[in-house]
Amino acid sequence: LMGCAGLSQQLRATTSGIKVEYKVPTETLPIPTVPVRVVVRDERLDRELLGNGAKSSFGSRALGIFAFGLISLAVPGEPSFQQTDLVGMFQRAFEERCSSNGVPISKNAATEHITLEVLVRNFRLDFNFGTWISEAGYVLRMEEDGKLVCEDPISEKVTKFNAFGYGSGERAISEVFAKAVNRANLNMCLSRVERQPKE
């Protein structure tokens, strides 16, 4: 995840489609004595990834690819644009952001853990008057023993002039995703957890 392949600067729609890349930031986070379990819920009222302007620009052959550094999750062999695994994308990004900075992660709901919940409310890429517009919004919640200790609503918007065709759209959606994920104040949330190491 630390190394990212360059964003493609495609001039026309291809079967490689959209590529979203995320680089994990290096940060110092409070380390709880029990692991964190990341739970992502898709609560968007409109679950279309592409707005009408972007749909007509990408065409029917485009596929969605979410690339995290050198790791790509693709939907091969499909004749039209496929709805991406948005839940999996946010889950992987938050798990990597935590684990890469020393916070233990649990994937088992039965074990003792702190819950980091991501409620996705908006995720969209559109195109209008020569400009790519990407939006991402969610609510971050952290619970300990069923008690809400932190809630942080996040909303980001990025616009890119259509300088590189579809590559500009990829840059817009990658940038808004990274900004939205990294804007979550994990330091504040984890500092409010009671299960801290004893000094």
C-alpha cells in the first residue's frame, strides 16, 4: 500500500475503467489494549456511483477497478460498468490505516473489540462542463462496550478540469476518497477509549 502505481491518463474509455488508489498516511495513533473491528454500512439513498454526465462520458464498456497501491480488485468479463464494492473499499482502507500505524485489527465479531463503524452516505463521480466532480461523505462512529465514544461526520468534494480525459476523473475520485478517509480523526476517537495501556 505504500507504493502507488501512477494514475492512468487515458484519452478514451477502455475496459480498465476507473481506478481508485489510496496511500496509507504515517501517523501516531493511540493504541488500545483490545483490537478494533471495522464495520462499514452502505447507507446511500442513491447507490449509483456515476452521475449522468459521467455515465455518458465513460460509455458502456467501462469497468470499475479499485486499486490500492499495487493491489487491484477488478470485475473482469462484464459487458457494462459494474457497481463497485464500496463497502469493501472503505473497510480495507480503514483497516490498513489502523494496522499500518500500530492499531490491532479484529475480524471476529465474537472476540472482545472496539467497533469502528463507517456509515457511507455519499460517493459519486460526475462530469459537467469540462470538469470532473467527485464527492464522498460518511459518518464515523466508535463504540466501546456498546457505548458511543466518538462520532465524526465527514464530507469531501474534489473537482478536476478535464486535462487528461478519464485520467482526470480517476484523479478526482482517488483524491476525494483519500481525503475523506484521512480526514477521519482517529486520534481523537481512539483517545476517548477507556482501554488504554496503563502507564
